[in-house]
Amino acid sequence: MGTASQRFVPRVRSLPAQVIQHPCLQRVESSMLRVENLIKRYEQPTGETVDILEIPSYSVAAAEQAVLLGASGGGKTTLLHIIAGITKPTSGSVFLDDRDLTKLSEEGRDLVRANAIGYVFQTFNLLPAFTALENVKLGMSFASHRAESGRAESLLEQVGLGHRLHHHPKSMSVGEQQRVAVARALANRPRLLLADEPTANVDPKNQQMVIDLIREFCQAEQVALIMVTHADEVARQFDRVDRLENINLVMQQARGVK
């Protein structure tokens, strides 16, 4: 199998018109993605609060590839969920293409995610009753723009699964399931791809293949990438590496850093 860059024609896509025109969106000057004054805390049944994130600023440029490095349990997944609109912050803003996504309703955030954000989960989140091809096509069905005929098949072929189009997840290896998840995340030509520990549940033989696939696809299609990991061997492959402890004031306060 050749590299993704040999097959893909780069194409940059902005948010669809119905998202851009949403009345709750507020324009500001920023990078393609910018997080500002973000705070996330959870309330315990006792009434006490637990601080998880306090990030004054974090930004990613269009087509930039960045790693967010940190220990398990440090809030990396929570940050990705907030950026993707799966979880709302306690306060603060998340701007995508200069628009504040935290002002959107849940339905509005879902629309943005379907059209502009791809997400590769640790646990794949494939639907067991659907084939590999159906899983990728189902992800495309939520977008507001017309699905591209043949793109799902093409993506699966390019990740080396052209012979597994009609197989269900339970009959596929862990590495194959993660490659299906990568294809699904890229099906709608997102502006931003969020990858949450994408090699955590993949056997060592396939870990580098998954990293290479994600990076090559993002480079070919000019997709910005944030990959979270706790593995130094993954982080060393990227030009930009941000340690969560350096941007999250909650972790600094826990260590007594002023």
C-alpha cells in the first residue's frame, strides 16, 4: 500500500453556510482553533467541586499537527470532548474558524461536529451490527453537505481494508477496527481531527501503522490534527508537542507551581 499522500488531492473546506449563519455564533479574530479561558469542573454528590481544566489559551493553526502529551487521568480526553462539543465547559470559549462553539445549543454543536470535526476514539466506537463500509457511511450521513459517492470505499481501500468492506467489527482484528475508525473520522473531510490515544488499544505491530495513516491523511487533505497520548515514542514523531501540565493551571497548582 502506498502512502495516503500519493492518493489524496488536498482540499480545504470551511464550515457549511448553515453553521456559519447560526445566530449564536460570535466572530472573533483567532487561529483556526482557539481555546480561551477554559475552565471545567465537576460537582460531587457532596456538593464539593473538582477542578479538571483551567487553560488560559491554546490554539492550533489550519493544517497544523500537534501532540498533547500527558499522563492518564490528567484531563486530555475531557479537553478533546470540549473542543468537539461533546461536553460543555464550565466557562470559557472554543473558537473554530473564528466562531464560538460554546454559544451553540447541543444540536448546533452536533452539526458542527458532523461537518467540521473528525474524532478517533480510544475504543473505536464502531457499531457492531454494521459492516466496516456501513460504519463509515453512517458517519457521513450526519453531515449537511452531500456525501461523496465512493469516498467511504476509497478510504477503506487506502487504509488496507478493501477486502473487508462487508465484514463486521467482531470479525476484524483490533488494528483493523482502528483503521476503520480512522476512515470514518475522515469521511466528511473535516477541518480538524481529534485523535484520543489512537494506539492505546492497538497491538504493537499495528501501532506505528495507525500513527502513519492518521498523519499522512491529515497532511494530504490539509486537516489540522490534535493527537493526545501519554507515550513519548509517539510524541517524538511530531514537530509540535505540548505538555498538558504546561497549559493546564489545575495541574500546575497541584504541583505547587506559581
